[in-house]
Amino acid sequence: MAAKQKAIMTDVTIVGGGPAGCTMAALLGAGGVTAVCIDQDDPSRTMGHDFDGRTTAISYGSRRIIDAAGAWNSLKAQACPIKDIKITESGSPVLLEFLRGDTDAEAFGWIVENRLLRKSLYERIASLKNIQHIAPSKVTGFEQGKDIVKTFLGDGLEIHSKLVIGADGRNSFTRTQMGIATRGWDYNQRALVCVIGHEKPHNNTAVEDFRGAGPFAILPMMDDDKGGHRSALVWTEHGKEDASALYWDEDVFNAALNERFPTSYGAVKATGKRFCYPLGLIHAQSYTAPRMALVADAAHGIHPIAGQGLNIGLRDIAVLSELLIEAKSSGQDLGGDDILMAYVSRRRADNMAMAGATDILNKLFSNDSKSLRALRIAGLKMVQKIGPARRFFMKQAMGEGGQIPTLRGQKK
């Protein structure tokens, strides 16, 4: 009979190997903290074109975090900058416009394919000797002790650490095992996502067209290998799932795209597989338990109407990693209550404010009420005319409205 594999000893165990978990691992590794990142998915599958079809809007502030993690340099050539943002209402002329020329930044943000973000992060953590990435593997449970937490994997391996971080998404197993309840609701909406090819260039412009069912967002992507122009589509739907555009045949779907896209894109058509995701709000009643913490979607999942889901998650990760790096350098207990309390005090208010803001925006902009539509149009036109208001919203779009840590102690 084979001997049982010995337990791995480390400072931090990270459950979840998506962009959130891998960014946490990379930041900790850059700061001299040892960590094990456990990913239930096979990396060779998650880097494939047909894994989930998602793209991420990396804000100007979030780029700084990914750069501090050491993953931006290998990603930036494949990240498409957003230089202008145009907001319309049901295909109307532009009502509100954010122009890069009105800011000091090189871009409002960048659109990155999730598979490429994962690839860059995988490569980065593989280069860090103090980080171990275990994948594919599934966590089956935890045992919280006075000084350590034991994490049990399905293959019998144990990981012993001072702290466990749950970065395992909205349906977090870690959160459930911590006994933490959530608040939230279903929006009765779905986000249909896919890649769109178009005849004319997008000129690095993102378009958000607010419609009765929800936003119809067109996000610029880098051209494909043959020079074909591309954008990512996030089409919000509501109603019965069996009526979703996910199930329309190709000709009907492409005809609908051409009807909804601005004429400046020329002829458009879907170039890849379509995916659909339910939309809802979820917020954990607590972010911590003894020697355990939640980050990103495991702590809070918001509506994508403002494109800030991963961005506020990255702010969680940056704050917690900074606290842990400082604790490591000063000889503090990385799983101590003072660390966990400091994390919650620095992140909960920002996250609740963003959850509330996106919830209100969705209710205001995702309906067919004639009176609310008139109010929306008037409000957007007013923001366009008032310089300080427009600059405030531009700052929010760039991800600089919340708390961005200084990321002290990072060693690239």
C-alpha cells in the first residue's frame, strides 16, 4: 500500500485558480509570501477558445495591480486599449461620451480575453519559487485549528497554512464551508457573450447602448491573426431562457446584430461560440472567519452594467496581499484577527457602494418605462454638459473611484 503523501506547509492557501486566485498568488509571491493556489480546472482547458468565451475590462487602476503581480508585460500586447466610451439609448445618437483626450491617462482601460489573462498569470506564478499551483484538484474540506488551517484535497493531499483565502467564485465552496450566508437576488437577466467580427475598425471605442432588457455593450478587441476587426459583445437579455438569442440560428443572430450595431462598424457577424450567464447580485454577510477570508466574487458578485466586477475584486486582492506581505516582513501571524479586521475595514464599504450603485443603475436603465427613459436621456445629456460630473464618471470608469492600495513591498 502506497504511503500517504505528506502535507504541504505554506503561509497561505488560495482556493480558486481563476484570474482572482492567480493574481492573489502572484502578488503574494512577488512579496515573499509562500502560497499554494488550488484550481479545480485544468489549465490546458481554461486557456482554450471555447472554455467560457469571456473577456474582462481591466480598468486603469486594475492594470497597476496586474503589473505589480508581474503579469502585465506579457499581456499588454494582447490587451486592447479603450480610448473612448460612447453611451446611447436604444440605438439613439450618442448621449454621453468619455474621451481619452479629456484625461491624463493613456486609456480608460483594456479589454483582455480571459484565456489570455489566465495564461499570463499561469506563466507568472510558475516563475515564482515560493508559489505552488495545484491543478486540476478539488478541495473537499477544511479543519480550522488555533494556529493553522488544514485544507483537504480530493486526492488525499493536505495543505497546512496560517490563512485560507477563498477566491472560488459566486458559488464559493469555501464560503459555504465557512458557514457564511449571503444576501442578494436574481435580476431575471442573462448576459449573452461572444466575439463579433466587423467590416470597419472600432477605433478603440467601447459602446454601451441601454435597452429595455438591459445594456448592449460592444467592447473593442485586438484584431485577429489575419487582421480582421473584432469586438466582444455583452448582450443583456431577460425573460424566458428558451427564447434567448443563444439558440437562434446563425443567420437570424447575425441579422439581429446588424440591426443593433452602430453603422460605423459596417457589416458584422458572430465569429465564435456563444455563451450565456445568469445575472444576479450576491454579497457575503461576512468576508472572514477564523483564519479564513473571501475575496472577489466569493465575497461579492455584482451586475456587469459598469464592467467593474473583476476590478473591485482586484482591489480586495491588492489590499489583502499588501496586509499579508507587511505581516510577513514584520513577523506577524498572517491569519491573525488584526489582519482580517483590517482587510474588512478597508474593503467592505467600497464593495457595498459598488454593489448598490450597479443595482440602482440596472433598475434605472433596464426597463421599458417611458417616463424613466425620458429621465435617463435627460440625465445622460446633463452629465455630458457638466464638466465636473463628466470627469467624476470618467474617474469611476477608470477604476480610480475606490480605494487603490499602494502595493508596498512587491518585489517583481
